Amino acid sequence: MNAVHFGAGNIGRGFIGETLASNGFDIHFVDVNSTIIDALNDRKEYDIELAAEGKKKIHVSNVDGINNKDNPEKVVTAIENTDMVTTAIGPKILPFIAGLIADGISARKANGNKKTLDVIACENMIGGSQFLKGEVYKHLSDDDKKFADEYIGFPNAAVDRIVPIQHHEDPLAVSVEPFKEWVVDESQMKNPSIKLDTVVYVKDLEPYIERKLFSVNTGHATVAYTGEYLGYKTIGDAIADEKVLKQVKGALKETGDLLIHKWNFDPAEHKAYQDKILSRFENKYISDDILRVGRTPIRKLGFDERFIRPIRELKERSLDYSVLLDTVGMILTFDEAKDSESVELQKMLKEDKAIDVIKKVTGLKDEDLVNEILASYEAKINK
């Protein structure tokens, strides 16, 4: 079997690629990074190092690369003949690959390839594959849409693996934490005969993707923004500060209350899940750069993202969200010259009223909540 994977970065090679390879797939990595693509084509293999005591190595072979900027037709041909398509490129990039996937689907139809195919977006977002489906369908004719409805699945997925700061001369070398979790919505699959070992398949993904997003992503971002506000540069240094640790534990307590009330997670099991997350953040081998984890603050402040959505839903249930609210105030102060969203956010806050910026980036209509966020932000900038 073979797979087409969009995104030859660290998560692509160190998580999705590793999982596909361990299940016997040959992998065609698709990316615009010519250095990585050329190296994949030259060597056809690479090594992964586990960021833990002993630094165990995992070898991945039977891989190659396609530069989708230079050779889009090769990507289409690969999709036409593949057994699975996956992505790990970032939510904002999904629309830019949708046309290639659509052309691949059209080619499958034109050549009579009726073997069912699943396209799985492995991104930090809710409903990533279904979002990608919507983008792909914009490029399909009505007949091709009918074909896709019958033969092409877009099952949503939740993925979780932390990639530490990388220090490699080898462009293909990648270090990842030992922990990994990949959960797929089985109900949306078109080819359930292909199930990967170590991947969990569930009939309802939403509880799991919210658990991951509101625990790992909310927690990691809380460490980053609190740490940056207090002057730290790395996640490891930040979480060693009791103030930062208290902040992330408070945020996880609030999101945990929401998840338990909403999805009936067992409180003891969820507490163990949270403790595992904290131990991962404290792992000295996977300390990350705060500015990298904190990048794209506008996206992270989105209406359905890792802070505003749990705050909204906690408020609806009359549950406490004070720590999350406090963290949002710090996010609004995040100022990183190398991140375009951070630059844009600070520019908006200088040129417009803060309350209008908050409404715009969060999409909130709840005036009371908007005012609470404004108060949190003003408290942070006036300290």
C-alpha cells in the first residue's frame, strides 16, 4: 500500500509518516520545501529520535518526495493511485492543497478507479477533514462531487504529539516525544478495511478531539503565553516557575470541568490524563521555544478555538473560567516580531479600540464576556 502525505515537516515525518511506515505503507511526501523533498528523493529513508532517556532511534524507509509547486501533476498522479491521503500542514494551508486533491479525485473518476479512499487531515483543529472536504468540493464538477460522495471519505481526526526544538544538521532528522495519539472518526470513513495499528477508531470523535484541544493545546498555549508574559523563553524554563505551573493547572481544571460535564468523562481517568499532559510539558527533552508555541495568536483566539470556546461553554453552564480569562488577557499582549499574526494583532490594538479588536478576533457577541476579556487585557497592560 502507499500513502500521499501533505507536509514533510517535523510532525509529518516524525508522527504521521512514522505511523504509516510502521503499518507497511510506502509514503509520497508532498511539500514545497525543496531541501527536504530533494533529501527524501536522494535517500528514500530517514531516522526519528525519541526525546527521552536513551534517545531511541526509529528508522523509516520506502519514502520519497514531490514538490507540489514544481510538479503538481505528479501529486495528482500519486493521488489517483494511492490508498490513503493524509495532511499535517496547518489549518490555514489546507485550502491551498484542496485543488490538487480535487484534481486527484477527478483523475480517479476519469480512469475508473473506484477503490474507496479516505483523506485524513491531521491538524490541530476541530473538524479538519470535513473543512478540507468543503474546500476540495469547491474545485469539483457536479459529476465529480457525486463520485466523491460515493468513493472518497473525509474522516475527522484528533492528533497529539509534541515536537521539541530541533537541532539537526541533517534536514530529515527529527526528534519527537515518545507519547502519541491519533484518533479517527470511523463513521466518516469510506474504506474501513484500512485501519492502522496504534491509531484509535471511534464512532464519535468530538469528545476526543475536544479533550485533546482543550487539554493539550489549551495547556501548552497557557504555558507559552504565561511564560512569555513573565519573561521566559522556553516552555521548560517557564513551567519550572510555580506561577506558570499554577496557571496551567488552573486552566486544565476549568477545561476539565467542562469536558466532564459535557461528555461524562470519568473524573479520575481525566485527572490521570491531565497529569500525563503536565508530565509531558515538564519533560526536559522536549522543551520548546515559547515564541513558536505562542505564534498565531489571532487563530488561537478564534470563536471555536482552544480558549474562547471553553470559556463560552463554561459560562453557559455557570462554571468557573477565571484562569482561562486571565490567560486570554496575556494572549492579547503577545508581541512577536517574527509572527505575522502577532504583528497584526498588536497593530490592531494600537490603531483601534481594544473592545472592537476583541470582538473582531474572537467573534463574540456576548457583550458581558467581551467586557470581561477587555478588563483582563487592561489589567495585564497596566501592571
